[in-house]
Amino acid sequence: MKSGERINAYLAHQGIASRREADAAIAGGLVFVNGKRAKLGDRVESGDKVEVRGKAKERYYVAYHKPIGVVSHSPRENEQGISDVFHFKVPLAPMGRLDKDSHGLIILTNDGRVTGKLLDPSEGHEKEYVVKVDRPLRPGFLKHLSEGIELENGVHTRPARVKRIGEASFAIVLTEGKRHEIRRMCAAFDYRVIELCRTRIMGIRLGILKPGEGRELSPAERQKFLAALGIKGVE
């Protein structure tokens, strides 16, 4: 039986590179173990010294306000994706999804290390939304949402922080990402969502960004964001 950890997995677990990025760096001759150039498939033992030499990939993190009508992933024919309407100096990918009929904050990045850590529901990363429904909120509705409810097919939602902000609107903080979760939660009580906006992902806020606008995270935001995800090493 082979011992140790595969070199690409080691680099990913250390937060130095995603597995794909690690494979590219190894193939490019940039990774060394105990001073010797690593090969794809090499394994790392406890106590080994692992180095990534050469110029590190420049990584970017952008807060983007996705407009209504823009698809966050895999647009179909006659649909617009984020890359069709927002252009940056390097290709960026959206982290997570936001419904076509919703708008608000989505993080765009070329850092493959972020994806799994941000989207893993077991990590409990907060996402905040403002929701407007088609009629006044009934007594007890928000309490049910805060405690977690059962959706169709026996699916249960986690407890959430919920706050009323208007006669027919509320803010909700979720730590999971079930498909169309908020719309399904409202539909369970015969409400129809007429506007849904994501205003925060972890410590990153939408702020004054208008639909279609994006901004790079500040150095302080980036540092806190990566630290909260447990990502360290080369940025």
C-alpha cells in the first residue's frame, strides 16, 4: 500500500492551490519536494519539505451585483451569462448560484481554492437576503422560517435568522444553499416572491453596487474572506 498523500491533494489541503492548479504547477516544473522537482502522482510524507517556485498566479476576487435576467451558470441559447455582460481583465468564475429571477451579490474569482470551501454547506457560511412577497406577512410566518420547515419530498431547511423589514418584506440569513430555497419556503405558506436580493456573503456586502456593477475586494476584505475560508499560503 502506498503511504503519504498525493502531492496535488497536499497542496490543495494546505490552501496553496486547487488540485487543478497544483497539477498545472507540477507539470510546469514549479513544485519541489525536499529540493527535488516533483512529478504528477508523487506522494508527500510527514516531514517532507514542499516548495512551489516561480511566479505565483495572480488571483482576483470581485463582488458583483448580478442583475435580474442574467444566468449565473450555464446559460442556454438566447440567455445571457455573467461573462456576457461583465468583463474583467482575466476570466472569472462565479462562486455559487443566484436564480435568474433574483439579483444581488455573487463572488467572482479565478481562485480555484475558494469553490469547495465557500459552497460546502457543512461549513455554515452565512448568506443574507432581502425578500419581498406578494401580500402582507401573516403572524407566525417568520417564526416558522426561523425554526426551519419541511419542504416537498421531506426536505428540511435549517434554522435561520429572520427579521421583518416591511409589511410584506423580510431579511433572512441562511447557512445552506438548497436550490430555490427561499422561494420554496415562501411557497410552502402560499406566498409568491416578487423580489429577492442577496445582500451579503459572509463578510462581503453588496453595499451600493448597482445591478451589473462589480468591484474588487479591498485587501482587508480579501484577507478576512480567505482567512474565514481557512485558505492560507500563496495568494
